[in-house]
Amino acid sequence: MSPRASAFLSLVLAATSSDAARAADEATLVRQLAAFDSMALWHDNKAPVATRKWLQPVRYRLTGLDPGGWAEVVTTAFAQLAGLTGLDVAPAGEGEGNFTIKFEETSAYFIGGRAAGCYATTFNAGNGAIIRAELFINFSQRQGMRRCIVHELVHGFGLPGHPHEFDSILSYTYNRDALTDLDDAALRTLYDRRVGANWYHLPALIAARQVTAERLGLVVASARSDHLARAHLDQAVVWLRRAGDGGDRFAQAQLGNAYWFGQHVGVDGAEALRWWNLAADSGDADSAFRLGLAASRGENGATKSDEEALRWYRVAAKQKHAAAINNVGSTIEGGRAAPADGVEAWAHYLVAADRGVDAAKRNVERLGAKLSPDEQTRGRERAKAIASGG
């Protein structure tokens, strides 16, 4: 064989090898993305949920008797979870603690009709942040205790699913007693800064795909990855539609967002408004707020109407949606859809500012400077009524 032919054959073999390796990496991406979906975005494989994660340091405290030496399993698992999530995880100091582990001796725990040797509970803020967690360990149930503890701790770090089709500590099918590669990948993905808290399927999967593609070397940092795992995201849209048609307001809200912002699906204002209306009618405050924004701006085919905007802002405000409360104030202050009323507007700004809306804080200062002491007194009284739902 000539040197030129030999060199050509080497290039062909290298390209073939490269293509095979890339195909294997793409298959790994799809597998990891599907596992992340099942672990992070479904509760017990039944209902879609938003991402939830710790956004603050974790300080754990162990209480009760531990005759079985299970405390070491707990602390070792915490150290491993800290490494995967990048969280600051440490034993609680005096007067601290947001993750409590309770060792108990009892006949059995019953969770969802099943006997369990341990179980975890998380307490979440409205923004998807886990603010507190508890792990209960029944040390009289010794069989499978290591698996039970690690399994429940992973739940406590924001993965509520039971992906029985995947080799995971969260699966009852595989009965692992240690984290698998899929668990590692899911935790690293969830705690990547590009995956937000309180995100539903499509934005979470889009971000997770990017994170995973970069980790596997399928794309360079920040390069587009939307050509990858499209079939899985297509299927996610099917799942969401099925749930939305069945009346799940969270799925309806997410589909509204997807069609409005073009999250995997194409931008379709009419379809977005249809899903938001369904979700808002079912009690989703954020969908009502977004309908108000759409009406106030007249975007994506929405009819511009200050009256309609104010109506939807009020619907969301009644459900204590802070940004909607601020927008009720700005609409009233400007005399759009209602007579201009500085006191009423300022009262709404006070409530929204108290709930953390930065624009409302500026509005309180700006408009407050124009009000008399008597008007400010009336505004504060009115704010109390608004805050209580009046």
C-alpha cells in the first residue's frame, strides 16, 4: 500500500471511530437527559413538577439514638452530595440547622401506603428553593437501610422522582445502595447554575441538554445544542399536552410559556394565550399575570387592552402574585382602565415592595414623595387590606 493510500485509510478509520464515539456520546446524552427528566421533573412518575434545589448552604443536624452506626452512612452521603452539587454542606453549629436527621425506633413508617425504613420531607419556598428538610430513620428496620438512607437523602437534595426504568439509587427495580453514574449526572445538572429553580419541563430540559452536551464534549461552551435530543423534547411536549388536556394547570402554564417564548416549539401567540387562559382559569397566578402583560403590550397577536390587563393583574394579585400587585398599582397610577388614584397605587406598591419587587420599592419612594402625610396614612391602611386579600 502506498504511503498516500495508507494515510487516507488512517483518516477514514479515524473519522469512523470519531463518528462512532460521537454517536455513543449522543446516546449517553439522551439517556442522561431522560433520567434527569424522570428524576427531577416528575413526582413519583405521576405528576409534573418544577425543579427544586438548595440555594443556600446546607447545615445538617443528627438527633436521636443510633445503635446501628448509620450516622456514618449519613455523613458520608452528605460529603458525596456536596461534591456533586457544589453546595456548602457541613454539620450544624449551635443554633443552626436546616436539614435534620432523626433516628427513631418504631414499628414502621408508612409512606403512600408502603412500609418504609426511612423517609425524607422537604419544605420549599415559592421560588423553588429548598429551605428545610428532614430525614427520618427507623433503625429497627435494618434490611436495606444503607440504600434507604442514600435514596432519601437524594430526594432531600431535590430529585423527587422514582425512575424505575433507569439504573438509579431512586429506582426500586435496581435496588442500588450507592449513587450510580445517572444519579451523579442528574445532581450535577440540577445544581449547574444554568438550571434554575422552579423551572418546568421545557426550559429545564433545554438547559439540562446544554449542560450535558458540554459535559460530554458534544458542543463547546455556550455553543447551541438544540440539534441534540430533539426526539426527547418532542415527547416532552406530548406529555405536557396530555397533562394539560387532562386539566393539569402547571402543564397548561408551561405550554403557554413555551409557545409564547418559543421554548423548543415555535412561537405561537394564539396557542400561548389559549393555554394561559386554561391555566389561569384553574388558578395559576403566573399565567394570569402573563395574560395581563400580553394585554397591556398587545404582543404576539394579543389584543391590546388596558382594561383586560388590569382585570388579569387583579386576578393574579388576589393570589398574592407580587409583580401583579405592582402592576395593578402602576395601571391605577397612570389612570389606565381606572381613574387615577395615587393613594390606591401607592398602597399596592407598598405591598409589592414588601414582597421583594425592586420596581415597587422605587415606586414607593417616588410616589410617596408626592403624597401628603394624610394620604400616606390612608395608603398604609389600604395596604394592610390588600396584603390580607382585600
